[in-house]
Amino acid sequence: MKPYRNRSGKSGVAAYENGEGFIRVRFVHDGTYEYTDTRPGRMHVRNMQKLAEAGIGLSTYISRFVRERYARKLD
């Protein structure tokens, strides 16, 4: 996993891993979750991947648009 740059300094995201059709996000206090093209959907995964690479807005995006629609919790 790559450390999340956290440009705002206030993110709950610690790290992420992008792959073909998925993103895995490790939160500071809540473990690691996988989001896929199936759940929550391709558009959300692509948006989350872009935000992760930019290092800003990922936690907010998940809170506003994705919420509990993850594919699976990894830890």
C-alpha cells in the first residue's frame, strides 16, 4: 500500500492501493476496506483512485457518496 499524502492534514485515510477494477483503503482508525467495480461501482472506484493519487478528498468522497457500500473489509 502507498501512504496517503493527506494534503489537507485532516484525513482519516492512512494508505491506499489501486488496481485494475479496485481500490483498497486503509483508514487511520477503522481498518482496510476494498471497493470494486461491482460494489460500489466503476464510477466511484475511478473517482476514488483519482482522489487517492491526488492526496486530497478521498475520505470526504467516501463519506458523502460511498458510505457502507464496500466490497469487503480486509482487517
